[in-house]
Amino acid sequence: MTVATSDGERIIAARYSSDGQPRSLYFSTDAQALKAQHPDIEEIQELSDEARAIVSEPLGDVVGAWNPVPKSSIGIVKRGQDELYEFTPRRPGGAAPPPSERVSLRPS
């Protein structure tokens, strides 16, 4: 499964497969980083610093624009720092898995 949804404030996206081979999912590189990497591309320079996208396949051929979402992950894209967690499904009423360490969705 690859899925993304929004509550109007955040985008929540997950990538998971019980056989270990989920479909692809990518997130865009931080807009500020893209602007610094590609000062000559006017369309990138016009992006909001908070602009983000989640797609099933990379769009275009801009180097460094897209990052794969790791297998068995769930990400939360929101204003400020985004979050990425390990995703392990559980049955309703089952114990929650231990919290995973947060990692940035904004590569350095």
C-alpha cells in the first residue's frame, strides 16, 4: 500500500507491504534546499519555502528534487519540521509498537 491523505494542515503518507515489496513513494526535497541547488530554474525559485509534494514516481528530472520514502514508513509533512517513523500495522486493540526515533524528511 502507498497512501497519502491530508487534514488541511498536514499530509500523512505511508508506504507498506506485508510481502516487503511496497509500491514506490517519493517526497520532495525541502524547497529552500532546492532553491540553493538550482538558482537558475525560475519555477523552483518561485516555490514557497514550505512547498512539499508526495508522489508515486518522481516528476521531472531535476537532480536532488525527489527522495524515496523508506519501506515500512509513515511520514507527516507539516509546517516546520516534517517527521518520519517506522510503520508496523497492528490489529485494533493490540499493543502499540515501541516509538521509533524521529528522522528528518528534509535531507541535508
